[in-house]
Amino acid sequence: MGVTLSFDGPVAVLTWDDGENRLNPASMDELAGHVAELAERDGPLAIVLTGVGKFFSNGLDLASLGGDLGGVYGLVERLERLVAQLVVAPVYTVAAINGHCFAGGALLGCAFDRRVMRADRGYWCMNEAEIGLALTEGLWAILENRLPRASAIEAMTTARRYGGPEALAAGIVEELSDEGHVLERAVVAAARGAHLDRATLAHHKRLAHGALARRLAP
């Protein structure tokens, strides 16, 4: 089904329903297109991204390369551009992490202003050290920009799987929710941010994250 757009008042809800929600050229272009279109709208607005079922995102779609693993860094560059677009988007953003959030999916979650994670099931994990896929400097910069440095180092070097409570304690997410209410809690948080002055918010996000965006998408 891909990514569908709906609205809950001033909150634009992007629902990603594509099985494991892998990051490939088609899915990243679809996400980027929605964010770009929404950023052009006037008035109160916030964005929530969520998945369906067991996965928020299970990372890069290596199968889409057809065995040409040399093309993996093309996917990485697309992911870096998508994260750069999100971190400075002139709108408040919330990730509703409904399930597993691995590798590239975990990095995508780092692009949002707030992250709400399911408390009882699902893991956040940077598993590249397990699968033998080395992070680029750009991907490390995403982690270092958004997570406490000690947590970013631990996540990168241990491939630890963080459940909801562990992710909250490590500063990976800001809020937990029980099953069935992750999206609801994310929409409530987004609605609080929807009425911020968007020009000022955009300026503040550039102050906070502009160096990352310039590095990833100069």
C-alpha cells in the first residue's frame, strides 16, 4: 500500500503500510514527496509518521539491489537526504514507533522532533555491527546529533536491542505508550506543536540541526 496521507485536525498522519516498511528508492521518494508537499502548506500543521503491524521500519531494502550490494551506499545517500529534509522541515514532526525500528529505520526515527514508542513490544536497534554494514560518517552524524552521545556510541558498537523502557532511559525516545495508543499519543503531541509559529520553528530547527542538514544534503 505504501504511504497514505490523512488528517486529524491540523495533524498530517503519514501511515506507512508496506510489510516491513523497508527503505528503498520508491518508499524514500514517496516519504520525501509527502514531506515536501506538506511543508508548502500554510497555517497550523504538524506531521506524524507511523507504521502498521509489527514494524515501524526494518531498515534499508537490500533486496531491492538485486544482489548488487555495491549499490547499498546509493540507498544510504537517499536516506541521508531524507533525514536532512525532515530535521529542518518547517513543521513539528513526531514519529509514532508502533513496532520494530531497526538500522536505517532507527536512523529515520532520529529525524523527528519527538518520538513515541510502544512500551510493551518492539525493539529499536542499530544492528549494522551484527550484519557487517559499516556506518558512514553521515549516518553516525545522524545518531550523534539526536541521541545522547553515550547512547549513540553504545547503540552503534553493541547492536543492542532496546525495548521501550530501555529506549526511554537511553534518551532514544521521549515517550512510551501502551499497545493501541501509540498513534493517538503521537497525534496529541503533534497537535501541541501544530500551532507553533512555523517561521520561528523553522529558524530554531536550522539553529539546532542545520549543520547536520548541510552535511547530509549540501
